[in-house]
Amino acid sequence: MGKLSRNLRICGDCGIVYTSVSFTKYIDQCPICKSRRFEEIPIKQEGD
């Protein structure tokens, strides 16, 4: 997955998973409920 997987977030209010980076801009809020509360998803990479 590369760089995209490092930018995954879980919305703190509605619980959906979204990415904080799109092809055109940096996203700092949930695309559905517009909440700025989020948790980053720790991703285990092979070899860690």
C-alpha cells in the first residue's frame, strides 16, 4: 500500500475510515460528518 496506508484515519465521531491525503489536497476532517476528531491507525508493516 505504501504511502497511502500511513495516512489512514478513523473518524472519532462517525467511525468511518478515511485517508488524510487525496490526490489534490490534504484532508483534515471527516468527509462524511466533517468532524476533526480522529484517531490514526497504527499499521504493522512486514519486517517490523
